[in-house]
Amino acid sequence: MSKSIRAILADDHALVLEGLRGLLEQQDDIEVVAVAHDGDQLLALLERYTDIDVVVMDLQMPYHGLKALAEIRKRGIPVHVLVLTAFGDGESIQAALELDAEGFAIKTESPTQTIEAVRQVAQGRLVFPRAAQRWLTSQRHGITPFGDRLSPREREVLELVAEGLTNPAVALALNVSENTVRFHLKNIFEKLDVTNRTEAAAWYIRNLKSDANGTSH
């Protein structure tokens, strides 16, 4: 039997929190270890439980979700982060991308998509549902000069990362080593002036992805 995904949920709306908890606890492969109502509680729980796989968090809760996410990254806590959002605050979304949030779950989408997003993020994949992709492409202002600097191979790597593939999966798809993938990603980050895979994937969706109505990954 495979190991259950251990999750902590963080949202200041009790109805949303309990609804999500009930939804996830119905899944045989997901265990909700604890819930938090603000960023302080979330950070305290992450100190108490050191074997959490995924944090599902709202950005708008007290002691702002972005501050909590920044602190998670600053402390180097080894946990995947799935952000709950309605995509109404573009600045917060952009900040979450810069803080390496690995996925987005849209509050208005179906419960099935949220469950699958938790599973995908737990596996180390990036998750950009349709609404997230539409929002990103709506921010398109034409191809930036950075895109012209990417080699054909770098574009291939970036496209696969934007599709949600992990480094080992990218290496397998392109028949190269993981070290080669990491080398290409380092160059991609420098050329696009980004700091992580999530930002790079968002840049690709915003500037190079032609299908704004692509499927969720």
C-alpha cells in the first residue's frame, strides 16, 4: 500500500476549511493532519509536524498567506504548497509565483480538480488549472525579448516544465540526464530573469503558450 499524502489546510473561513477537510478525508490516499486559521498557526503546525507533504493555503487569511509562504521558503521547510485562490488579486498571484508556490486550486472549480491538484503537487508537479492559464495569458503583453534568448532545447525543457513535469520526467522525455535538465533550467532562469520553476512555467504560459484554454495539469 502506498504512503498517504499528509496535508495541512490553512484558511480563515471555517466553512471553506471544514468543507475542504471533509472532501480530502474521503480520499483513501490523503490524510489531513491538521488545520490552521491563520499564517501563525500554520507555521506553528509545520514546526510540530515535520513530515507534511502538502500545505493547502488561502492567500487572504490573517497573518497574510503570502507572509506565511515567504517564511516557509525562508526556513527551507520541505513541503509542497498548493494555493487556494479566486484569481481576483493579480499582485498576490504574482507574489505567490515568485515565492515558488507549486500549484493553484481555484475555489470556484470542481472538488475533483482540487483533489487531483493536491495529488499532483505532492508528486512534485506544477499545477496550473484552466482558470490560472487564462489569467496568465490575459496578462500577455507580447513576447518579451527574453524569449528570443532561449535555445530550441531550452524551449523544449521549459514547455515540459510548464506542463507540470518533474525534472526526472523531463529528462526521460528528452532522453537526457537530470543534470542536463538542471543545467538547462539554470540557464532558463537566468535568461528569463526568474528564480524558480513556477515563475518560469508562468512565463511560458503567459508568453509562449498558444492555447489559452489548455487542459489542467
